[in-house]
Amino acid sequence: MSENLYSSKTYDHLGVIGAGAWGTALACVAAKVGRSVALWAMEPDVLDSITRTRANARFLPGVALHENVEATNDLAAAAKADAILIATPAQHLRDTLTRLSPHVSDDLPLVLCAKGIERSSGLLLTEVLAEILPRVQVAVLSGPSFARDVANELPTAVTIAARIDIAKRLQATLGHRQFRPYVSDDVVAVALGGAAKNVYAIGCGIADGLGLGESARAALLARSFAEMTRLGEAVGGRAETFMGLSGLGDLVLSATSLSSRNFAFGQRLGQGQSLQMLRAPGMPLVEGAETARPLVERAQRHGVEMPIATTIVDVLDSVLTPAAALDQLMNRPLGLERK
């Protein structure tokens, strides 16, 4: 039975584009509260696994999918929905939206569920969406959430940012006792917070791999949060949004847990593993490594100083070793603590 805790009308038929772990988990959330879900899978083995066994053996093994989830490889069929959740990786978003565009009607809510900045253009994902599909309703779902926790119905809270009436309807569509979406209209801040936290999670992982201790990680987290908030305000976001789930909440989760691919990647770097090994084909996607340079370039265009993010870029570009990066940060001049 649906357990709608909210007063708004719901979107009863959803398309989820991207059957990775996160897209599959979101399909589980929607199906649990009675929505009909078309889950678009690009990979033939994923489609076959879900169709035959009701589980996504490649990306989310061991999680049984609700009968309300129907997998498909037909993008047009998945797009015949009241709202669409886009869960493909950030660097593939442009291609996905281009392929989706002939099947999308004006004013349809499209919810961006990946986190990142487009490497080739430096655009936030919301800006990519506005460029390709300018007449749809832009929404962002972000916050401290791991796909397996969500799929296993462990308590999770996220932010949905959109025009308020649409955000409230999406809230009602997806919300239940174990998955609690909070509403915002600050689309820019929610999109930027989700992207930036991955970069800083790499930095915190490096500190952990170097054995610097929990005090150092806490300091790095606090100063990283100050950096992302400064940039967020410069691009039009609100500081209070960064204090919430999609900013500070997501940063704390991603920068403290080995379940975070970005933190684990940074930790291995700090322990001495090579970038070549960590970025070899078949290794897990690390979105922060793709986002770091466009994040810093965006900050430079706005005249925002981001020494931690800049140093992480230098490590990822092999300009600095992790130990040298630490030395560079620790030798910066001391001054007043500021936001």
C-alpha cells in the first residue's frame, strides 16, 4: 500500500533513465510507494538479469526489485511518464539527454540524480539540461545517500530542488518513512553541493591514506565546506542551502566513509597507489576526479579562492604527490578564519 506522508498530488508513472546502482535504488523507492516505474537499462546483461531474476546482478546484487518496476531498453517507452529521473553518470548526461530529447514533452519534470560538473564545458548538470531541453522543468535530487542503503530501506534523507510546486509533488511521489525528501527551490546550490563534495571527499581520503588522523580530517572537512559555500554563493546559490542535506550532509557522508568511491580513491592515493592503476579501465567510476578541474576553473572565473580543491587538482594531474600537497596546504599563511 502507498504510504503518502505528504499532501501534494503525486506523479504516478515514473521513468528512470539509467539502471546503475543509484537508478535501480530510486526505482525501488518509487515502486515501494505504489508508483509504476519504467527502468531504462543500456546494458543487455542488466536488462536480462532484471527481467529474468528481478534483481540487478551487475550493479545492485542481492536486492529484489518490486513488481512495479519494469526494465526496458526502449528509451521512448521509458520516457512515456509523468516525470523522469535521470540517473546516468554526469559525464554521460549530455549524450543521454540528446537521445532522450525527441521523446520528451514540454514542461515535463526531469530530475537530475547524478552529481558532477560536465568536464568538457564546465557546466553544472542543471545548465546542461537547460541547454539541451530548455522547456522541461528542471529538478535535482541530491543528499547523503548510498544506493544500497536506499534499496535496503535504511533511513535516508535527501533534498529535491525545483520550482516549489513541482518539488512538493516529487516529494509526495517518492517520500516514505525510510526515504525522506526535503524540498528546496535552490537548484543551483543543490547541484553544486552534490558536485563539489566528491572532490573534497578525495582530499579527505588522501589525508586518511597518509595517516594524518581524525583531527586533520575534521579540519579539512570544515575548510572544504567553506570553499564550496563561497563558490556556491558566487554562482547564485544560498549559503543556508549548503548547511543542509545536499551540502554539509552529503560532504560529511562522502568524506568519511569507505563506501564512498571518492573517499576510497583518495585513501588509496594517500597510501601510495598510482593514479594509472586507480583510473585503469574496469575500476569504479570516481566522479570527483572528473569534476575537480572544472570546479576549480569555475571558481577562477568567479574570482573565488579554493586552495584545497586546487591542490587536489594538482595531485590528480601528477603535479604534486599527496605528501607534497599536504606540505603546500600546511605552509599557507595563517589568517582570520572566514567563511
